[in-house]
Amino acid sequence: MPEQEDRDPSAGTAGVSRAFRGAEGAGSGAGGEVDWEAERRRRRARFLRELAEARALRDRVQPRRAKAARLRHAMRMRTFRW
């Protein structure tokens, strides 16, 4: 999602994606691959943080649905066969 790529306020200069800044300073070969993997892990970590935050918000604003989901999950765990 290019439009969401620079949402991090601590990312530095606005308008320039971190991936571009990383590629700019990286050399060719293995160094570029390591930077690409690190960037992918940062994006994934940010996505997972935002997903957890969204789930927590949903649970706060819809407590009845959250309780039902917890009960369903507990039932699945009790009936799961190892």
C-alpha cells in the first residue's frame, strides 16, 4: 500500500518512503538484500502492531462481541483433540 507507506511519524523526511531511503544508501549485492529483508520485517512488525491495536479497540467498543468471541475460543480449545 504505497499510500500508507510513510505513516510512521518518526520516519524522517515526509514524502520519501523508508524503502527508497534504504535503497539509496545500500550498496549492490548482499547489502541490498539484507536492507530489503530488514525493511520487510519492519513493515510486518508495524502491520502486526496496528492489527493488534485495531483488535483491542474493537474489543473495547464492542464488549459483548468480544466476550462471545472469548467464549467461542475457549470452547474450541476445550474440544480440540491433540
